[in-house]
Amino acid sequence: MATLDDARVYIIGGRSGAGQGALIGANDAVLEFNPRTNALVRRSSTGFTLRHSFGAGAVKTAAGPRIYAFGATGLLNVLDARS
């Protein structure tokens, strides 16, 4: 999960189901929750490798906000968090 400075929250990757569960599918791999509108919407997962048990952080860059996902296997990828 990563939170942008405008309060949007990105929910990224994970598992679902009983036991160890299965990886979340590509359609639900990146979700954006906007608390101002109380809306949860799917975002593009293009370029995102399906993963679980990792950390994520939002960073402001000259190109706009970016979300970095990282875990035990190293840097995974960057998501474009522009609206």
C-alpha cells in the first residue's frame, strides 16, 4: 500500500483465498482508493509483476508522483501514479 499527498491510497498486489491463497490477478493487482469520493477503482497494472509480501512507497518526482514497490528480491518496478 502507498499513500499519495492528495490522500489517494494505492493497494498493490497480494494474495486472496484460504491458506496461502493465490496471487491477486492482473485485473485487481493495482487499485486506487480515493477517500474524498469514497471510490475504489482499478488502475492499470501494465509493467507490474504480480507479487505479494513487499513494501511500497510514494515519491514526488519532476515527472509526477511515482510509487516504488520493493521486496526481498530487490526493486520490482515503478507505477505512474498520475491521475
